[in-house]
Amino acid sequence: MKKHNFAAGPSIISEFAKRETAAGILNLNKTGLSILEVSHRSPEFMEIMEDACNLMRDLLNVPLNYHILFLQGGASTQFAMVPMNLLHTKAAYLETGSWAKKAAKEAKLFGDVETVASSADKNYSYIPKDFTIPEDADYFHITTNNTIFGTEIKTDFDSPIPLVADASSDILSRPMDVSKYGLIYGGAQKNLGPAGVTFVIIREDILGKVERAIPTMLDYNTHIPKNSLYNTPPCVAIYASLQNMIWMKQCGGVEAIYKMNMEKADMLYSELDRSKLFHPTVTVEEDRSIMNVTFVMAPEYQDKEVDFRDFASARGMVGIKGHRSVGGFRASIYNAMPKDSVQALIDTMREFESKL
């Protein structure tokens, strides 16, 4: 039976990337060595790192005054690394979900933090709109996509101060004007590649403004001149991410990927808006994530949640249980999710509904 992987992360990855990574594990570019064992100082791996940086720069049109890093520690380490490197007196944060709240909590260890707006009053089911970015802050931090609550910021803010974005779950899913950001970071395990590598895109002029001593491994200026090779990087995860970006390029780049993502999201949200059985948790259409579609049973059918989960599982649907903060269900439809799988989920929902 075909499996349809709607897991929030680690998540689905392209078939091309899986095949090419598997081949590289067995024999990397006919070297007779595995990517698992090749030296990160070797010409072979240094070429992989260079290709990965260049391809990400190409896919996102990253300006030349930005550096691209592939590090370890996940986005959660970036929650502390960002303020450690950038926060001199005060930082501003937009609180749109659990991860945004955690990022702000870490920043408070290094200085004052102003929460400019929050959607906690409605369980993070919308993106706040009416707020002012304080010009006396050192940076303004946003979380572009909220995997748990199913909301997404789909435009690039104009900010009077450096804009910092946790783009873990929607990087490369839509065009971004990177020039509007001071720093973009995220874990790879949604759209870029497998778990284990963290990307950072950073404008060179925003560093060197703080006076604190920064531990060597947590200083961006440690990694920039070494091209992410100061220490042993997560070689396999970087190689797999490169293969996934090659696949994206073959698909037509980010513009083409975005068009496919919109088609998938429109299909699923249209079904949710039609259904008497399922309701989307995000009612403001412009705030709905095109990556993580969250939905619940209508009140009169809430006792059927476990039944539907079992019904869907028996038909190959994987990872659709909602996060405990929201309940219900979550379908993560990242870049590599084929349209056929979204249709399979819709067919499953309709079949279940027909039996009631």
C-alpha cells in the first residue's frame, strides 16, 4: 500500500533526493568512498559545500552581500545564537506561535525583549496585523510559518531595523525578497533536506555590533570565513539537501514550486470549507499556511476523531494527527508532497464523511 507522508517534520523528501543520497552513501561520485566517510576537508566535500551554497543563492536570488552557512544545532540553537550575536540593548519579537514564543524566551537571556504583537488570545489562529516595529530595537524577529497552528506570513515585511526570520518550515516554498532581511535561519527537515543541518542566510553588515564575548561555536564570524567548515559539518544532511535543491531546480525553481504548493493548498482548503465534517482551524484565509493545514472535526462529530485517524491510517495516510496544542488533524504539504497524495487525503475524508 502506498504511504502518504503528511508528517510535520522530519518530513517527506523528494524521491530524487532519496535516490541520489542513497547512491552517494554507497559510492560518492565514483570515488569509491561513501559520503558517510569522506573527509569534510577533501576536495570532493568542499565542492559539495560550495555547490549547496551556490544553489541556495540561485534558488532564492540571495544578494552577494549575504553569507550562506550550513551549521548544526537546529533552529532551537539559533534562538540563542541570534540574540547572542545581534542583541545589544533591545530586540523586538512577533509572537505567532510556540516557536516564536520560545525564540523570544531565549533572547531575554541577553537583553530586553519587546513583544510587538501576539495572537495568543485566539490560540495563535491568526497573524497579528496592527503593530509598530520599534526603531530603537536592534532587530525584529518573526516566524514566517507556524507548523503547529497552521498560519503563515506570506509577504516580506518592510522593517526599519534588521529583520530576522525563522523560516524553518517554508524556506524555498515561495519566493522571498532576501534583501529585506538581515538574517534568515531554519532547520532543514521540512523543505530543504533531512534533519541534522541548519541553514543561515546572513547580511554581512549586521555583525560586530555587540560587545559581549561570544563562545567560538556560537559566533557567526567563526563560520563565515571558514565556509561552514570550522568544525566537522553534518556531511550527509548537507549532501542530501544539495540533492533536494537540484530537484527543485529541475522542477523550475522556487516560482514553479510555489505554484504547485498553492494548487495543493487550494485543493485541501476548498475541501475543508465544503465539508460538514471537517473545519479548518484558521478562518482568516490570508493567514492560512500553505505548508501546514490544520483542521478539526465539527463539534457534533468530535467523538469521531479517533475513528477517522484509524480510517485514514488504514488507507496509507501518515502523520496527520494534530499537535496537542490544537488537537484534531494536521496535513503538512511541503514541497516534496505530490498532488496525488493531497487528492488521496481528500478522497479519504470524503469516503469517511459518506459513511456517517
